Amino acid sequence: PAAFEQRLAMMTVFAQDLLDEYSALGETLLGEDGLAVDIGVTKKPYYNDKAVAIEESGHYDDQKTGEQPQQVHLLGFDSLIRLLDRKYYPPDHTLAPLNPFFERHRIRVTRRSQEGTNWGSNSDQDRYLGALATGGAENVGGKREWAERIELVEGEAEDVSSTKVREYAGKKEWSEVENREKKREK
């Protein structure tokens, strides 16, 4: 994996991209306060644990009601596969630890559309989510209704997987990291 500083730099670039993209929308869509993007740093390896850390910080509690806003986690399809892989949830190795996560949070997943990859074509990705929606993960603790909280979206440019960027950064192949960044900018 990439070093901490490299991961933070990648997240900062991503946050700036979001701000640049949505600043053009103005107040109509975003309200008078506009869009704010925060970058959280945690040593928690799993999304459900990261979500709990954000909630427990109290930073986002509504000042009037004390309620937490809904978190929307942005993932690539490859990360969704990892999120729903029961090997990451010992000791029982079921998806049951994700129940609280899916009760309060949503996931927006960017498709990975390269044929011949581990995550398959768009139709393969649709089938994967469809299997979840029809009970395909119930035997390992998953729930059908989780699929309603997962939105698959198309990427706007050639896919640039953060997993691949981390692999190149970990190998110190900086020219490949730059090439991926240039592809993302097109």
C-alpha cells in the first residue's frame, strides 16, 4: 500500500476535484453554504469501523437535534467487492457486522468498466448487485435491502482505480501514478 503521506495527497486531490466540479452548480443545488469536503484520517481498516469513528467524533452532530447526518461513502466497484467480502469480518466471517453500517449509510459506487478485470463488465457488476438484492448473500449474513443503499454510477473518464494508484505508489513507480492522474484529468 501507499505511504500515509501519499494516501493523504491522493485524498486531497480528490477532495479538490469534488469542490471544483460542484462549485459550478452554485447555490441552487448546494445551498448557500456550498459544498464542504472533509478528509478524515483513521487507522481503522474497515468501512464500518471508519463510519463509527466519524459518528463518535461528534463533529457532525446536528446542533439542534444532536442527530448524525447520513454518510455517503464513495467507492470504486473493486472496493465494494472488498466491503462485501466476509473474510474481512472475523471471527465468524459473516457480513453481519455490516448491519449497522447499512442501516445508517449509503454507498455510491463508480463502475470499473475494463473488460477482463476481476470485477467484470457493467452487466457483471449489475448481476453482482442484483444477486445481493435477491438474497444471494443471506447465507453469509447479508441482507437484500442493502442493495437499495448502493448506487452504481458510471465514471466520466477512463477508469482510474485508487487500488492501482496505490500499487504503483507502493512500488515507487511515480511515472505510472502521474499517468493515472493525467488520465483522470482528461
